[in-house]
Amino acid sequence: MVAKRKKLEYEAAVSELESLVERLEKGDISLEESLKLYERGVLLTRDCQEALQACLLYTSPSPRDKRQS
């Protein structure tokens, strides 16, 4: 069974993602650790994309609003 993970707030996810990228770019970690960081980065990227998509939907005018203009 897959454990449910807690999503971070957007800013925290971006901050962690930046830290992961810095560690990966240094190149001083094992391949196994690199893969773990990469997988974590993929999850963080998805969380960020979902948060941005939600903001876009929230801030976009609805079709009803467009017709009233």
C-alpha cells in the first residue's frame, strides 16, 4: 500500500526543490542518493504544477464573466 504524503505549500516546495537541484549539481553524492533526490524532485515539481494550475483556475475569468463584457 502506498503511504499518503503531505503536500508542501508552494513556497516550501520550491525552496526544497532548489536545495535538491543544488545538491544534485554538486555531484558529490552517490547514484542511489541522486536517484532518491531526483524522485523527490519529481514529486515536488508535480505539487508545484498542481498549485499553479489551481491558482490559474481560481484567477481566470469564468466563461460567464467573458460573456458579460
